[in-house]
Amino acid sequence: MPRGRSPSLRAALDTVAMSFELARHSAARPWEAERARIELLDASQVLDIRTGDPDWDAAFAFSQKAAHGLFFSGSEHLPNPSFVNARHVDNGFSRKGDGGDYPPSWNGQSPLESYYISSILHGAPHIAKNLLLNFLSTQDEDGELDNKPGLGAQRGKLIAAPLLTSLAWKYYQATQDEAFLANLSEAN
């Protein structure tokens, strides 16, 4: 199971008693309220694009929904949610158990991919902020940011591209969050 997922999404825990208690707790949750909360969250993060062509409208809506589905919660190695580039049956399993052997589509966020996915998810500017904060969490004593930090402690071991500045500016244009820009300039 990928790191950062909620314990309530696990199929089994360490003991039968713990697994049973988790299953009992999960079954007792107010599922209608949970579903309503998720639907409201989804609706608040997706831009409603109307082109006049129902097929294009559906394509734009689906691309945003698919992009949201690429994100995993932060981990002990990255403080904020990050994304993978593919969600297939063959992805997500790590023989090592730590994610160090994930394929390239699962081994971290690059500046270019971060900029691209934040463009698709323009209705959720906090995503750009979280991705920037993930890069900043890799800053070394020389002020250099890693090019491809991953949730499983993967690192690209190259210096991140200056495209991150454009990502910060895009976030600012969407939110007018001057405090965040000031904190970024202080970090560098």
C-alpha cells in the first residue's frame, strides 16, 4: 500500500482483532455524509468549463477528475500531497517496501510535471502551493532544491529547474497570497 494512505483504507492490519475493529468502525461510518462531503469537495476543486460541445465539456471535466486521482497524501519524506504519473494495476507495489524501486512514473514530482498538473487543476491553487512546499522541503545547505522528490524518499539528485518560480507566480496570480511569496523569497 502506498505511504500516506489513511488506515481506514487498508484491508487488513497486524492482528485479526485490530482488523476486525477497523472493519467494524468503518462499517459504522455515516456513508451518506461521507459521500456528500466528497462530492462537495470534488465540486469545489473542478472548474466547470462549457464550450458548447458536450464531448469537449466532458473531456475537460474528466481530465480534472483524473488529475485529482493522481495525488497521494504527504508522507514522512514529503510534507504535502504529491502525485504519480499513472494509476494502473501494475503500479504502486514496491518489492523493497519503501518505494525506492518504483518505476519513473511513480518516483517523484518534477518541476515540469508539477507546473503541468497545476495548470490542469487551476481551480485548486493550493495544489501548486503544496507542490512548491514539497520542493522546498528538499532544500540543502547550499539552497539547492532536488529536481524530483518522491513520497518514498526518492530524489532525482539534480538541481530543480527554475520553472518553480513560474509555478510560484501562477499560484500568486490565482490567490494574491503575498505572504507566501515573501516566505519563498526568504527561503532562498
